[in-house]
Amino acid sequence: MLNNAGRYSHGHHESVLRSHQWRTAENSAGFLLGYLTPGQDLLDVGCGPGTITLDLAQRVAPGRTVGIDLSPDVIATARQNQNSSVETNVVFDVGSAYDLKFADSRFDVVYAHQVLQHLHNPVAALEEMRRVLRVGGLLAVRDSDYGAFTWAPEDPRLDRWMQIYQQLTKKNNANANAGRVLPTWIRQAGFESMDVSSSTWTFHRPDERLWWGQLWADRVRMSEFAHQSLEYKLTTQQELTDIAEAFLTWAANDDGLFIVVHVDVIARR
């Protein structure tokens, strides 16, 4: 039996990175911004291409910001983005959420965006994040909840996309509906005080629909979502083509609406 612990259901195809590069502190870390002050040391776990990391670094400078990600290629992209940024207080490095290469009580803030939903043992990762936090430091975690996503108009092909994604993440020992269990995981990791909120990405304007619909059409056809779903025999190439077409049809509809739901948690060590 294959051990799929740690297998990333999205992969790093260009269509995935296109989404990650779009993310900023404003659209992905708004719940944290009011807690940041100059001089804090901040760790971004699963930083991806570093666009959020660089934004956060501006708010804590001259404090040091570190971004880590498991993928060397993604860290290379983050460093390229840093080269075009004015931020010099940032270090990007390859690293695992399960084994943070930092001393105990090293950081004032640890941030993780859309990371825990992909892990086979999120509580262990949260325990590591707690270890490297200083007493009184802040954990800021945001994860989506796919089961709470909604869209209009209805389309059975998009319903099928959601079903396949849920099955795929389960095969990979991950939790597509992580948002709803974030508080539980964080409490199990030893945090006692937390503030829980929710937020959304909403796609409705024509430019928003075009971007989101094309992005997912490409992911459905070419990313690891496609490759792994076919490998696990969850779908067929024809069905993936049909689902991609459904995203493009949705994008062209003036009534198209897509809401991505997140749960946001601030916890204090």
C-alpha cells in the first residue's frame, strides 16, 4: 500500500503558482495585520512564492522575517520575488513544518496560510510552531474549508469537481475541510487562548471570474489534481475536460459567483 503522507494534492504547476502569487497580506492575512508591530520576528510556515511573506515583512521591520517551504523550486521563486522587493529583512529557506530548524522561543509571530489542510499530522506541525514561539507570542493560521465553498449558477460538473477533490485529499491523508477543525487542532497542540473568525475570497466581477475560472480550468486539466485523480482512478480524462469546461462556462456567465470560505485563528502561546 502506498504511503501518501505528505503528498501535496495541488502540486506546483504554473496554474497553482498563479494563484499563490496573487496572494497578499491584505487578501490572505487581514486577520493578523492589527497584531503586527515593528521589531517583531516572524516565521511564515509554508510560505510558497513569498508574496504574503514580503508584505508581512514590511509591517514588522526591522524585525527579522523568515519564510520556509518544503519545495526548493518554490523557495527559488520566493527569492526571485525578494530580488524585486525593497525588503532586506527576509530570509527564505527550504524547511518542513514538522521539523523547524530554529531554537525554542525564537519568534514573536508564526503564520501559516493554507498549510494545515495538506498535512497528514497537522497537530504535530502546530506543536512545532508553538515550540518556536516566545511566551506571549502569536500563532496566526488560516485554512479554507472546501465543504463550505459555494457557487452559482449550479452545475453538476462543479459538484463533481468538489467530490473528486474531497476524495483526493482523503487519499493523501489530508483534510479538505480543515477550516472547521482548526480550533480543535490548535487546542490539541497546547494553545489555550484563541480568537476565531472567518473570511472569504469572493469572485464575481468579470475580471475576477475570468481569472478564477481560467485558473481552475488549467488546474483541473494539468496540475497534480489531474495527475493524482487519474492515478487513483477517481475520474477520467474526459470528465476532467468536462469539469474544466464547466469552470470556463461559469466564468462567462454574468451571474457567476464563487465564494471561498476560510477560518482564521489567532492563538497566543
